[in-house]
Amino acid sequence: MYGGNSFAAERSFFRVIVAKPDSNVTTQMRVWAESEEEARENVALNGWQILSIEQSTPGAPYNPSTAVRGADSGAKVSPSDHLVNVTKIGEGDIQPIGKLTVKDGENVDFKLKPGPCQTLTKLVVNGEQVEVSDSYSLKNVKTDTYVVAFFDKNGRECDSNGIKDKDLKEIAIIYFDLGKFSTTVKKDTAELLKTLSKNKKYVIIGHTDDVRVIPNVEYKDNMELSIRRAGFAKARLLGNGIPSSSIKLMGMGPAYPIAPNKPEGQPLNRRAVIYERR
């Protein structure tokens, strides 16, 4: 069908596993493109979120347990190892997340935490829904696997966190380098913080990008790193005379990105946001 067409010869089929966030539906599609990047752009234009992508061939059968090994995975896998591809839909956190290399027969333990005003609606493992609460254990891994956590609005405001979005007014944002929870605050931001009233209430929320943290002596995961970033911002307010009792501190890990978690967008997600409570 495509023989003799030099343009078509440069293009390939890519098998893409995608999800529609507003319907909690996962499916797979094949995209005809010159490169993986073009395939990603075509899928994004249709409003789907990509869970995994790999080069494929026309007519190849879909098998959820088949290896999902995108060109960008970077994982080195021996014959006795398997890839576990972990993603999420909605505002919440599942750890570990990303592409994991797991030895044959090992278990993987997950921790799940919905964001404010969110609930965990389901956890899907290789296309099948499993029972889960705030944790899940993937037992005896024998094949490449994909895991998708779905978070959705719970229909309530964030009373459990003592915060309602409508009650918050953004004051300032402090940005951090990769893996860091301290930084040099820009002069205009530092001057602005000095003007904050000591008679008002403040909320500071720390965030990270989706680069998975390597546990270390200072913080064990993205959630703890985001809390440390919020703590750095809190120290700035304390230094300006605002009492600790007037400041609420929270960490959201990678759950609330404001930019795509790609090299050009990730620096914007490494942040602590200071709000005034109205």
C-alpha cells in the first residue's frame, strides 16, 4: 500500500496507550508519524493524555502485557527484568511513579494520595481494575506491566485541609533548582514579602516536577521535597516577623504542575507558592 512512496517510507506506526481524563477511560491507538514527537503532538491535539508510546507495525495485535517501552524510557532491561510503567490521571500522587525496572518475581509497593478535593476513583493494572485504598502491592511481577491511578473531584471543597481555593489570593512564587529546597530569592520577591501584614493569615504550598526523587538524607521522596520547599518560604515569612501560628504549610509533590513536565516546563513546577487567606 505504501510501497514506492519515499515520504511514507520515512514514517512509522506508533502504538500509543492513552487516557481521557474526563471519562477515566484508557485505550490504545496507532498513529502514523515520522517521529515519536510528531505522534505525541497528534495525540495531544485530540485531548488525550499519553500513558506510553512505542513504535509499532500495522496489524500488530494489542496485548496489555506486552512490553511498553517507549523510545524515551532510557531503561536498560535484562531478559530477567521487566518494565513497570506507572502513570496517573488527575490531581493526586502515586509513588513510585514513572518507568521502573523490576526483577522477575519481585513485588512493587505503591502509596497513593489524592490531592485536595480529590478522591482515588480506581487503579488499573494491565487494563483491569484492582481494589486499592492508600496503598497497593503489585505481587510477583512476571511480565511488563502498566499501572494507572485515576483521581477525580470528590464534589467537596478542601475542608479537610482547612483551605478553600476561593479563599486564597496568590502573593508570590519562589522557584527552586532540581532537587533543591533552598534558593536565592529574587530582590523584588524579597521586598514584597517584607510588606506582608503581620495581622493576616497565609498558606504556603510546595511543589515539585515529576522527576522521581532518589531517597537521600535530606528528603525521601517528592512529597517531602515539596514540604521542605514550603518550609523554606515559611522561614522567609517568619524572618519578616509573621508569627508561625498565622502560616499554614503544605506539600503537594508533583500533583499540581503548572507547566508540562518536559525540560522547558519543569523549572516552573519546582516552586513554593505563598497565598494570603482572604
